[in-house]
Amino acid sequence: MLYLGRSEFLPWHSSATGRSWRDIDERMRTLLLALIRLLGWAYLAAAFAGFCGIYVTFFAAGGLPSLLVLQCLGLLVAIPPLMVTMRIRASTGASTPVWPVAAVVALFTMGIVLMLVSTLCRA
């Protein structure tokens, strides 16, 4: 939701580019703002898909296979932002939000591992 309401880029974007928002020409600002908002809509769509997966898993008798698919999809959604934030941090030194994104990846990974262990212990 943070990206949907933006009227300029975030401070770490400025650090990565070495330019302030006002130093960027109008046409480039329009393009960057469109991409930022597009990313916000993509995250919103992923969240909606996650809620649909939760519904199927817990209320429509989807069971464990649905939950595993949901966890894997969450991991697939979380890995690209982690890779991008790590690459930008490494190449520009900008203070990108690597740790919060890495925590999300770690939680999805733990969910998958614990689900598989639980399934093996029940068998």
C-alpha cells in the first residue's frame, strides 16, 4: 500500500540514484512513478491471491496441498524483491529494505519446512 500512494520515490531510491526527486526531469519522474505504482498494484494482487488461497485452504476443504501451494507462491512472490534490494544495495550502497524482505522469505521458507516435517511425522 505504501507504493500506491506515492507522489515521489522513497529516500533509498534517492540514495541509489544519487539524485533527489526534483533533480529528475518530468518525463522520467512520470515513468518512475508509474513503475512504483505498478509495483504497489502487483503486491496488492499478490496479497489478494494469498487471501484467496487462505480461503480455499481453510474454508473450502483445500487442506494441506493447498497450504503448501500457498506457501510456495508466497515464497515466489517474496524472492524477486529480495534479489532486487540486495543487488541495489551492493551496487549503489543505498540503504534498501533488505532485512524486512529477507524476514518474509525466511518465514515462508520456515512455513514450508515445518509443514513438510509435520506431514512426515504424521505418516
